[in-house]
Amino acid sequence: ALVAASSMQVPRSTKEALRLPEAIQWRNAINKEIGQMNKLKVWREVSPEDVEPDATIMPYAEQFKVKSKADGQVDKFKHRFCANGSRQVKGRDYKEAYAPVVDPVMFRWLLAIAVQLDMHTIQFDFSGAFLNSKVP
């Protein structure tokens, strides 16, 4: 039976996710996120005794989401680790911050050009688009 994404319970923790009827889907989403982070080498797990005295251990939060198709049916289950960077100190924990974004006016301008030139546009999503920095 098809289930509407809006009727599904969204967990707040891994423990809760693995107790739900959709535990297999949530486990797959968690494994996908961990695999992507390991592949891009953006984190490493450490024990407190192995951390240098002046280093900052980053706490994290988990985000779970059920993505839906246009008809409201479940498209995919998503899991994200979100680092809480509020404890970082510039110069010690990081040197620069950069978040590339597209100006909405520029985006509309590019779409207008595509229409004028009778070009085809596509939409896509980059998995792990923000996981681009290496952990020393």
C-alpha cells in the first residue's frame, strides 16, 4: 500500500528512527549520509582522550526528513548530521568561511536567456554538495 509522506512520523533521533515501521528506510538513509561523509573525508570520530587540549570537539544534531513526490507519495528518506559550529573560534578551528549561493535575480536572468535561446533546462541535486572540506 502506498503511504503519503505527510502522514509519516519523522523521528528526532537515530534511536527513535530504528523503532519505527520504516526502520529499514531510515537505516539506509543514515548509512548513506555516513558513507558520503566518509568518502569525502569531512569528519573523523575521536575519543575525548585523543583530542589535543586546544581543539574543539564539534557536537552535532541529527535531522530526519521524508521527501515527497508531487503526488504526495514518499520519494525518499533523508538523514543529515548537522555540526553545531557555535563553539568554534576563528583562527583556531577554522580560517575562512565560504558559502556559495546564487542570487535569485541572476538565476531568473539565466532562465530568461535559456527561454530566449530555446534551450532545455534540467533540475538536479548534488548529494553531499556542502561536504567539501577535509578534516586535518
